[in-house]
Amino acid sequence: MNTHDFYIGIDIGGTNTMLALVNNEGEILKKYSFSTFADRSINIFFSNLEKLIFPLINEMDQVRGIGVGMPGVNSETGLIDNSVNFNWGSVNLCRELKNKFQLPVSIINDAKAAALGEMAFGKARDLKNFILITLGTGLGSCFVFNRQVINGFNGMASELGHTKIAKENRRCGCGKMGCLETFASAGGVCRSVFEIIGSDKKKTPLMNYSFNEMTSEIVTKYAAQGDETALKAYEKTGMVLGAKLADFINVFDPEAILFSGGLVAAGKFLFEPLEKALDENLLFKHKNKTQIRISDPNVNYAVLGAATLFMNQQEI
Amino acid sequence: MNTHDFYIGIDIGGTNTMLALVNNEGEILKKYSFSTFADRSINIFFSNLEKLIFPLINEMDQVRGIGVGMPGVNSETGLIDNSVNFNWGSVNLCRELKNKFQLPVSIINDAKAAALGEMAFGKARDLKNFILITLGTGLGSCFVFNRQVINGFNGMASELGHTKIAKENRRCGCGKMGCLETFASAGGVCRSVFEIIGSDKKKTPLMNYSFNEMTSEIVTKYAAQGDETALKAYEKTGMVLGAKLADFINVFDPEAILFSGGLVAAGKFLFEPLEKALDENLLFKHKNKTQIRISDPNVNYAVLGAATLFMNQQEI
């Protein structure tokens, strides 16, 4: 290791991709963001990536590796196989990127990357046993036990977003019905808004947005103004997510649940109903034992965690 | 360690308690079983235990310790605090037994004891990552990751039996509604029989049994004769349990799920619908990856696993 070594961390999300140049101290020296276009050809993504990475590599001759976090990827093999929310089919992303950039590349699940970043530089520096939940386009999860990430036997652990929720039955992008992320994600909040408008038809400024225009940021804005439909959409999200997490607290008894991703910006609109649902669904002996922590929304820990994959001194 | 050392292993179940004298090779030299009387005073239990243990200690001067497995116990402290299915209130069982028998005592969750026993002597000798499910009076669970048992931050991990099932709403002994073990346990099968008789009223010899007389063994006997009510009760159990386990395979991607406990004697009546429900609820990438293993029904691995707590050479 050299103090002048640099690393590229990439967080491929269902909506946007973040890319950063990181040093050994976890400082982000440069960062970029672009639309992933997950519903279009992967070649568009590669083209956007090349425009950013080639200049970085040419400018910095000590880029030691490229670490990537992405939903649905196999953390052992770097293979994507019809990942939910991505229209990229089956591809060996790790090999493709190695060939393109002639650098060491490592690819892991995005929630795992976030967990590594939080353990190295964020809100999990002191935690041994925790569950990390990322609330973005979809819902990602990573279980950490004795500071080791649970990868699973086939490298495919972490699909908490596709566990089934009680008494609800929305169609999920994975093809199944009733998955948690159909409610507990930025997309889920927007779906709830549309269901509530359809069901309650209470006058709300949210009626001015098409489904394609709607974002969780818009819903949060109106929730902050006291709009009942917006508040109800977050209440639904918090209740469904809290009830499901109670199951996992009952089973794993973690020290903390750490929430990250764009949706945590909703703050109390999300976390008050979530904590209420936890309380209602936890066994007595588990009540008020597990901390709720919220990641720093100004830092992308998935990018940092992906970059740590090539930092020898980091505990990963 | 001395090859002439002996250990007492105890498995306290909601219905029966098993006690065995075990040597370093995991051989059971003597074994006893008695009614736990979990719904009565703990003093009755202590009295029955003393009648068995004092003669053993007097006869064998090299009993090195007493290991105990029990549902709902805190694996870190040995405390019982209003364990579901036990009417014993709050008690420091570990301290009570140490005082009575003047021997080292260690108490852990019964499913954890079974997992340790299976890793040392049973069907998990070759497994690194697996979920153990015990199907007895209730439903116990233990998650093993890199051959380490997940204890939880407060020593209270493993309550898979009290996770919530979708679309079903039976009252559980824990006070909540819709817990998995209200269906997926010996008691759950009996409850299903009564619901099915009430709903279908199809002629069945099971109509000759009161609820207090009904056992899962009786239901299995009639299932083997093709009785539709008995088969439907097992189908319900398998479907509910399989759907829930699919959630945990989606999240943990284990190498195997290992089933133990009295209910596994139901064999295909339980496991055929369970495997069907797994297939229906698993994400595509998780289908047919996780092995289903069934413990040897003739060996009580919880007793052996509890005994291993004092065997230095065992990996625990």
C-alpha cells in the first residue's frame, strides 16, 4: 500500500450510478453521477462509464482497482443474471470491466458494499452485528455477523426486498407477488400514493403528477406540508417495513438496523410508523433492544465500500 | 480431557424432557425421558430432574458438566423470562441447576443445542452455512454461518417460530397473532385438523379424538392411510412453512436446511408440500440450490449438542 494509491468505487443503482475516486483514508477526491438507464441496453451504460473512467485512469497512474456495488449481482462470481430492475440480461460484469479498463475489478452486492463502507467509515464503525437496509429504487439488505458479511452459499444472500409481506399483494419486478420492496422503497412509496389517490380521492397536489413524474422526493415535500395522502403513503411504507423487520429482529437479535439510501430523507414520516410497527410486532423480550440508525445522507457509503475492496488495510 | 469423562445433556421440550449421559465420542450411555409439565410449577420439573441426576452423579465420579437446551432461554445468560409454552415465569435456570448439582452448568437455546449436536455428530458435519429447524411442540430455529451459531446481540436470536405468516391469523402462545409456529409445529398440525374438520366436515376417524387427545403422530397415522383431512393438515403445514423458509433462503442463501424434531416423522406428507411452496416462492436464482436434509429421528441431537458444551475437543 502506498499513501498515493487511489481506487475507483462505483455504485450502480436502478436509477442513477455514482462513481468516485477515493484515497486510502476514504476521502472522495472526485465524484460523478449519471443515469443508469437500467431499462435500456447495457452498452449505453458502458459508454457512459468509459467517458468517466478513461480520463481518471490517464490522469492518475496509481489507480489500484475498481470496486463495484450493484443490486442482484453474485458477490462470489461478479455475474449478473437477470437482476430485478435491470434489463441487462445475463452478463459477466466483472470480466467486461476488467477487459475494458485493464485494472483489477471486484463486484459485490450494493448493500454489501454499503455495509463495508459503513463499517470502515460510517455509522457501523462500532457495530459487530447489524442489518443494513438500503431504501432506493428497490430495497437492498446486508446482514453482518461478527463484522463478517453474510454472502450466502451461492453468493446470493441479501434479497430481503423479495421476502413476502402479510396481507398485501402487489406485483413485483421479480415476477412474484407481495414482495416487501413493492412497498418499502422509493418506487413503493409512489405506488402507495397512486393507490391512496385511487381509493380515497382526497384532494392533494399529488394529483398533478403522472406516475412517470412521481418521485419519493415529491412525496416527501408534500408530507412536510402536511398533505394527508403523502403522509399516508409513508405511514403504509413504515408499517409494512417495520412489521417485516420485526421478524428479522425476532430471529437475529441484531445490535442495530442501519438505514441508508435516498428514502431515508423522508425522516420521521417514514421512521415514526416504522418504529410503531416494530413495537407492535416484536416479541416482548426484543422490544426496545435494537437501535435504529440512519446513515449520513450526504455520503454514498456503497461507493466507499466498493473502493475498500482494494484497500489492504481495511477490515472487509 | 480424559477419555473417561462423562457429560449430562438435557433437552427440555414443551412436552417431554430428554436426559442423557454422554461420553467424549458422543455415545449415549444412558438416557431417560419424562414429562416436562411445562404448564405446572417448575418445582415439579426440578424434582423429576433430581431423581435422575443425583444417582448419575453418585455412580459416575467423572461427570464434567451439565449442558441444557431449552426453547426461549437466553443463550448468553441462561435466563428464562416467560418463555412461550412454559408456565415457569422468570428464573435463572443456570444458577438453580448449579446450586442443586454442584457441577458446571451451561444453558442454551434448544435449537442451538441441536445445531451443535448435528455439527459434531449428525447431518451437519459437512455443512458450513445452514438453517436448523426443529419441529416439535413449537418451532425452533438456529442459523449457522461459517460453522458459528448466530446468538444475537442479546443472546436471544432464533425466534423464527414467531415470525409472521402471510394471510393467516391464528393466536399464538406468545400473545401475538399469525406466528409461524401456530401452523408449523406438532401443535399447529393438530390445530389445522380441527379447523379442517370444522370447515369441511368430511368423514374422518380423526373426528373420534378430542383436542386434548390429538397428537401429530395420530395425524400421521391417518395420513398414511390416505385420510384426506390428515393429508390436508400436513399440506397446510408444509405450504406455510415452505413459503416462510423461501423468505429466509432468499435472504441467506444457505447450503442446506436441516429439519429435526418429532414432526419430521410425517415424512413426505410434510416435505412434499413444503418443497412445492419453496419452489413457488423462491427467486429464480435460488431455486433448487438449497438442500433439504432431515435429521436422524432416532437420535436426539439437542441432548448431544448440549453435552458438547463441556467437551473441549468439539468445535462449538
